[in-house]
Amino acid sequence: MKKLLAFGAFVALLAVTGCQEKKEVSKDVVSFDEVLTTRRSVRSYDASKKISEAEVRELLTATQEAPSWANQQPTKYYVAISPDKVAAVQDMVGGNKDRIKEAPVLIVSTFERGKSGFFQGNQTNEVGDGWGAYDNGLSNCYLILKARAMGFDTLIMGMRDTDALRKLFNIPDNETVMAAIALGYRAGEPTRPERRPLDDIAKFY
């Protein structure tokens, strides 16, 4: 009887320990609302923190879940992660250079023209390749939200030297260069800009 009681106590202890471990793990899980509300366009990065290629691969794998026109998946990414390539891209982002100088990874986002918005080679509606840009934006949205969920920060930059980036990464002529995206860890807490009232952007009928 004593042996049975001792065994029962041991099993109960294991169960309690298991529950505690699960609770501790769950503390690290970031809710989707937290991802949305803590994401910022970060313009100052922590030079002491690096990001591995494996982490960037995990991040970009998440972007493949983004929807696209007829699943055309027109978005492509060119990743500067080696010091020489990062330094080269830093010189191609105009006035943002000083803001992203400590970011360990810089990503160039493009989309293939003639895919989204087309059927059998013909433009489906008046938007045309605008759908490629739309799909690229969806993919980039997944990128910046997944980055935040992983504890990273980003800055999407529209100022960039397209020709220089195209040459640096050997980007094909049939791809439109959209944004350069800085990836790293925030050096401080950026402020949250005010958002417009919901009724300014949404109409209910």
C-alpha cells in the first residue's frame, strides 16, 4: 500500500511539473494582437544583436503562406546578410542609410510582372500588374508581422536605387523592385503614431 501511495504521489508530481512547464512555455507565446500593436517602423537598431540565416529562412518561409492572385506567388526576396552585401545595400537606400546602419540584415522585395492580374497572358482587368504589387504588399505584410512575432523589427523603405540593387543582386528585368526592408532589433522604444478614426477609413452600409 505504501508503495502504491508513493507511486501515486510521484505520478502526481510529474503531472504538476508538466503543467508548470507548459505554463512557462506559454508565457513566450506572443498573441496576434500583441504582434499588431507592438510592430513599429524602426529607425534605430541594436548593433550588438545579430540575426542568423536560419532565422531569416524561417521568416521568409512564413511569407509563402501569404495569398496571391491564382496562387501565382510573384514575390521574390534578395537577402543581404554578409557584411559586404549589407554595406552595399546601405549605400542604396538614400536618406535611410544612417537609420539602418546597424541593421544586420537588409532584404530587397520584388515581384514578377505578367503573373498576378493576368490569365493566359492577357490582362484580366484595368489594374494589371498592380495586382503583382498588391500581392507583394501582402507578402511583405506577412514578413513584418512574422518578424515581430520572432522578436525582430523592420523598416520598409521606398527610397532605393533600383538600378544599383538590380545590378548587385542580378535581379531579372521582368521583376519590379519594390521595397528594401531593414531587419534587426530595435535600439529603443519607438513611439506609436496616431491612427485615423475608424469612421474615416471604413463606411458601413
